[in-house]
Amino acid sequence: MFKRNKKIFVQLAEYMVAGGAYFWSGYFIIVFLTPVIGLWWANLLGNGVGVTVNFILERYWVFEGTKKRTLTEVSGRYVIFTACNFILNYLILRALISVGIKVALGQFVAAGFFTVWNYLWYRNWVFKDKPQAGRIRHHA
């Protein structure tokens, strides 16, 4: 039990580091470029950089497994999930802006939500290992 808990704790710590790299790379781009090119394009560019960094770290470090799915399969899942997150992040930021919260603070609020949301989806769907093949038992 201790070994399993330690593994999950280490994975969560690595996930937070990878998420930090995603957040800060995207955050600076979104905050600094929104006044220049608008929220939509700044969000697109910031998240584009962030997801690239994130995918590499999550795939090859955080959720490294022995029964990994193919790069094509994981990439497809990641793209679908990230597209949904992009729209959700935009909607969260628009809602926060509409009640007077600046983008710089709103991005932190959204990040709090996505920290939990993404970990659950990454662990249980996007980067989930292939199931082990069942043993075939032959009876005489």
C-alpha cells in the first residue's frame, strides 16, 4: 500500500511541475498579448505553446508507463481533450471578465479548476496505460 501511495504522490508532484510549465508559458503569452491581439488570439497562442510543453512532459515523464498506448492514439486523445479545454478556458475567462475580473487573475482561477480536471482526465483516459491482457488458462 505504501509503495502505491508513494507512486501516486510522486506522479502528482511531477504533474504539478509539468502543469506549472504549461501554466506559466501560456500565462505570460495570454496576459501580455491580450491587449495587443485580443483574448481569442492570445488564448490560442498561449495555450498552443503551453499544450506543446505539457504534452511532452506528461507523455514522456509524468504518465510514463510500461504498457503505453501508441503515440497516435495518445495524441488523438490529447488533441480532443485539449480542444475541449481551450473552449472551456475561453468561456471561463469571458465569464470572469464579464464580472470585472482581469485576465491576469482570471487565468489563475481557471488554472485552479484545470489542475484537478486535467489530472483526472489525463490519468484515467488520455495517458492511461493499455489494460493488461488476461491470462488464458487451459484446463485439461
